[in-house]
Amino acid sequence: MSGAVQGATETGEPEREREAAAAAGEGAAGAQERAAQEPAAGERPAQEPAAGERAAGEPGRRSAGLWSVEEHLDDILRQIRPLEPLELQLLDAQGCVLVEDVTAAVALPPFDNSSMDGYAVRVVDVEGASDEFPAVLRVIGDVPAGGGTELPHVGAGEAARIMTGAPLPPGTQAVVPVEWTDGGTGRGRVDAMRPHSESPAGAGGEVRIYAAAGTGRHVRTRGSDVLAGDLVLRAGTVLGPAQIGLLAAIGRGTVRVRPRPRVVVLSTGSELVPPGEQLTPGRIHDSNSYALTAAARDAGAIAYRVGAVADDAETLRATVEDQLIRADALVTSGGVSVGAYDVVKEALAELDGAAGGGVEFRRLAMQPGKPQGFGRIGADRTPLFALPGNPVSAYISFEMFVRPVIRRLLGMEPVHRPVVRARLTADEPLRSPAGRRQFLRGWYEPGGTGGEGPDGAGPDGAEVAPVGGAGSHLVAALARANALVVVPEETTEVEPGSPVDVVLLD
């Protein structure tokens, strides 16, 4: 990496390169197998077309030279396939999608065990026990969790002191909680056992039991959760904390998944200053790279933020090329409009052009977010998104085009945010330019009855209110929104009370 580019790379989050994960978590043999299976970053089948090539029968550009939102997204998604599966350690697989069904090799629990701290007993010996007439049993030993395979056999008139999770000793059918006993003290009911280190005699002597327990009481039977051979997780499952815990419980140390894509985010603009530094005249803080990095992580990616790159085509090109080694996708913001210093187009338009790749810049029938760039670059044909520089434009463009690609790389379905219908609540009509699909920030309140509202308004009572104005720089309004209100291309005015489509962000 060049010195100029090294200075631009933020290292606040450790890079979880897949090669390092293999070496650290799977050993040399696992790393070799993984290296043999893993494609190069962003690798796609050779027959996939480059950006801008359109398959026969697909819709082309509109007569006005604008692409519709659907045309642009469809053109992107047809070039993207899920990442190749990898065998990952469990914690490295969190947030990933299973590519194979998982069956249990062992039963859960693997043996009958106690669900309480107390005494393992024969049911017949405690039948009819009460506070007035307690059952008095001889304690023949302790059964701690993980205490080994030598379990005492409990006979008539006997009990074994047992801990939660310990196997049920032979001869017993139930567990009496310690709170139903005198704990061997001879002084009435107790709340807990004394620690074994303080009172080793508690493993012997007599115990008074003040309540009966039926067969199976406070016993977790073998296989009551999962039987050996049971299907426990299906292919396509997203692995969250509960699923990781289940895999560990059935003894799986690794699992085959589609890995989380690595997304590199960078902003462009000589006016950008990192947060925390003093602003000088004409400078602003870089917010896009932070917002888009957070959005990539929210979508399921491993995201790396690169410091802002100045308006210099050679520096930008070098930065992008240096970042390809750790990227399954790259996202830039800024420099895609028609200004004299919008260098992203200058730097990327011809990148890999001779090899059939490169980045194509388009105008979309969309507001905000009219200028967009997309292509696949480098030897591995890594997807690159060149988004507008205004904060709202950049974020909405990410939601519409980048997030679906991240989810496609993960193998997740659906790739889109949920869209619902709601009734517009506003003091005045919403106005939108003809021929543009407008995305306005909004606050969505779901309906309370669960029924359908009249006039196709979606869930009964569901409402959405605009937040802030339509300006693409109004980042504070974006922070107060939980949805996007969609105004179609053919609509120039939406009256209060009208049903509208709403993209849910939370």
C-alpha cells in the first residue's frame, strides 16, 4: 500500500481477513483446505456480463436517457451471486447464512439430569411427606455436575444430594428441591445448601423432606429437547446468538456458511475533515463514510472505513486499487455529479475498461440520488458503487442499491427492505417532480387493529408523517426518520390522507 493511501486507512476495527481467521481458528490443515476452497475476493463466474451490458429482452434506458430505479437495481443484481461457502468457527459464523442442514449428533440433554439443587429420591420413599410428617432419608453421597461416571445407587430409605445439571443416579425417579427439605440440618426448611467446602458432612447424615415428588419431577429427561439425528437447523438459517448456542450444545465446533462480505467504504472530497478535528473555513466533517460503514454493518457485512480522499484522480485510483485486496464490494460517496472537481468519474470511468470491466455512470429517475455509478473492477471483478455525495442521497442510494447486494452476497432472502402501505398524515400535500421517484424521510406508526384499512391504505390505522424537507443535505431529519415515503414517478402531488408506499428502515 502506498504511503498516501496508508495514511487514509482507518484501523479502529481489527481486520478479520478470512486468511487470518483460518490460521488462528482452524489450524494449518484447515487453513490449507480453506485456501483451496475460497475464491478470490469478489470472484464471480466469467460468463457474467460487465456493468452496462444488458441481456437480451431486458428493459433498456428510457427515452429521456434516465434509468428507472428497477432497471438500475436489476442490472446490478443480475451480476451478483452469493459468496462461496466456507467452514467457519462458530463465533466467526455469527450473522452468516447456513448452506446445509444441521442434524444433532447427540441428544439434548445427553442424559437424565436434575433441573434443581436438591435430593434425588425414590418416589415411594417421599409419598405423603409433609411438614407435620416429613420423610426421613439417609444421604449416601453427593452427585455434582460433571462429577464423573461413578454414581451412587440409591436404595430404599436413601437419597443422594444432587446439583443442577448432574446426572440422575440409578434407583431414583425424582428430585426434591433443597427448599423442600431441612438440608440435613435438622432445623426445619432451608433456602439453600451450604457450600461443600464449608460443610462436607452435608453429603451424609439424614435429610428431612417436607413434600412429595412424583415420577419425573424436576428431572430433565434424555432427548427431551433434541434427539440424536434430529434436524435442528435448516439451510438458509441466519446464525444469531440462539443458533450459535444450539450448535455448540450439539457439539459442532465449525459450520459451513456463506461468509459475511467485506465492504470497504470511502468518502471523497478535499473539503472533508474527520470528526473531532477543528473545522476551518470552507471545510465540513466527513459524515458519509461513518453513516455508510454503519449501514453496511447493519446489513450484515464486515465493513472497513477508509479516511476521506482528496479531489485528486490519481490518489483516488490508487486508494481504490489498494483496497481491492480486502473487499468483496467497495462503496464511494461524492464526485459523481457534473462539477469540475467531481473526480470519481474521472478516476474510475476508464478503470479496467480495456478488460471489459470498469464503472459506468448513469442518471436515474430518482430523487434524491439521480447520479449513480456501478461497475466491477480489478482481477476479481469486485463490485464498486459510486454514490452521490450529499448525505441523504448517499444513504438512500445505499438502501436502494448496496444493501440488496450485501444481502445477495450473504445468500439472504429477501434482499429488499419491507414495504408497507400507510395513510399519509401531513399539514399540506407532498409535491414531487414529474418523472422522478421521490424518497422522503418519514416516521411510520403501525396500525393497532391488525385489519386492512380502506382504499388500500394497508394495515388499519397505519400512518406515516414526513420528517423534514426534501433537501438531500438534511441529515438531522434523516436521523429522526424510521421510514422512507415513496412517491411514484407519475405522481406530482400526494394529498394528506392518501395511501402511500413506505419503506421500513427499522
